[in-house]
Amino acid sequence: MQTLEKVPRVRLINLPTPLEALPRLTKKLSGPRLWIKRDDKTGLAFGGNKARKLEYLMGDAKHKDADFIITTGSPQSNHARMTVAAANKLGMDTLLVLKGKKPRENQGNLLLDRILGADIKFADVKTYDDVHKIMAELAVEYARKGHKPYTIPVGGANYIGTFGYLNAIYEIVAQAKQLGIKTDYIVHSTSTGATQAGLVLGAKILDPNLKILGIGEGSDTVEIRQDAIKLANEAAKKLDIDISVGTKDIIIYDDRKYAGEGYGIPSKECIEAIKLLARAEGILLDPVYTSKAMVGLLDLIEKGKFAKDQNVVFLHTGGAPALFAFRKELEAQL
Ligand SMILES: *Cc1c(COP(=O)(O)O)cnc(C)c1O
């Protein structure tokens, strides 16, 4: 922790986020005791998990005297939306290079990006590696025009962003102690692997009995696991922490039943999970990430993965603004 405290960071968000009980859902499912870590309430234009990464990423940007942020994501990227909000708060400009075709409508996160005033380009290319190359070229161009650009990869997924969820483990462990509970599992949606990398590294340092379960969102989980291992080990190395994260530390459930047809495609089960949490606890999940993670959690409970006296924390990573971009799918199942 000593060294993590020395890493450049800007305070942008409301921490600690609440760790709340889910009493009605717990009763309904008659499985383990369920809790929710409300990282949908971090602040930064509707909040979400990217906010924690951005405290470190923007800290690094400031440390390097940057005044112009370039990042990427899908047109419904929560990371892109929160990055623009963070940059605005620090008086920096933002260019979003969003992957894909320009959507016909400005809806959900894209609408918020526009309100927040980002410059937006669309790159209709195959992979994020392709987008990252375009971003690097644009950074050179903007530097020539006198800006000091700082580029952030998709999802804020590098070792700096990984510090965000390493730090979050300290917060969760302290809160659990205050509540007088032992946290047995954290279940969360995993996509770039950076959130999982931080959580797993943190658990290894602080509480080796705490298990982190990632649930895939429809992307290739072999790649996510490799990336998470790399990010966790890079972050550990930068902090001189003598811990190594390997394949068996990164647990990802990539059941088709949870992830549905693929990334960004909500299944019927996801929409049911959104309705379930909304109606039992008044909390809104998102259609791309957290609802799939909830489908996974519900199935693992049903399969008897957890004992009744265990505490399972569902990490709410945010994303609810995208609900509005999936109006038709949701409406069809109300
Ligand atoms: C980005 C995102 C995730 C995945 O986080 P990673 O660190 O990329 O694995 C999960 N949930 C929501 C809502 C997100 O926006």
C-alpha cells in the first residue's frame, strides 16, 4: 500500500462507494448472503468502474502535463463517457475514437458524450489494436498542432488503470470489517480484464481466501484471461510487490447461457436479471455487462456453488445509461 499511495492520482470520485446488503434478493433465492458494491455510484457523469481507473490514468496524464485526452470504446462505451467527464473536470479536451460505424441515433452513452462536448470520430475497423494505431497517429498530429496528448487504451486497461481495483480491494475489505462480515466471493463482469486483474492482485495481497469470479460478456475469455494475468503482473512489478498471478488465479465463467449471443447483445435471461434486481431491490443493472454477470451469479447460486452462510459481493460496475440504447429489446420483454 505504501507504494500505491505514491502513484500519481487525482481525486475525481466519491469513495468509498456503498457496500449494501441485498436482503430481498437473498431471501428470494435462499442461497448465500448477497451484497452489492455500488461502483455504479462513483460519480463522473453516472459513474461506473472506469472511474476508479481514471483516478490513476488522469493522475498520470496530469503528471505528464497532458492537456488533451484521446481514448476509445464502442459507441456505447461507459469508459469513453466517464473519460470525457473526468477530462472536463480537469479542464482538458477529449477526442473519442469510437470503434464501429457512426450510429444513426445519439442514444445512451453516445448522447452523453455529445452533451459532455467531446470531439468524436468513428473508426470502422476490425480490432481495438487497429483503433489504438489510429489513436497513436492522431496523437502525433495533435502534438504537432501544439497539444500535449495523452492516450488511454480501450477500457482504461493498462497497468495504471489496474491500480484502481487493487485499491478497491482495500476499500471492500475495510467495509466488510466494519460490517462484521467475511467476504467469501466477489462476482463481477469482466471484459478487458483490468478490473479483475486489480481485484485478484488485491485479494492475493490482503485476503487469499477471498475468491474473485469474473463473468464473461460474450468476448473471447481466453484472451481476457491472458490480458488479466499480464496486467496483474505488470501492476505488481511496478509496485515492487513480490506476487505473481497465474492462469488458475483468473477465474472466468464464459457460459453461453450467461453471455448470450455475444458482446453487446442482451439475451432474454439478461433482461430478466435486470427486471429481477430492479423489482426486488430498486437497483438498475445494465444490458451489456452487469446483467450478464447477474445471470451468472443466479445460475451459480442455483447450482449450489455457495454455502448459505457465505457472503457474496456482487460488484456493480455501472453502465445503466446504455439501457436507453436498448429500448426496443427491453420494451419487448416488459
Ligand atoms: C468496462 C466495464 C466492465 C468491464 O471492466 P473491465 O475492467 O474492462 O474488465 C464491466 N461493467 C461495465 C458496466 C463496464 O463499463
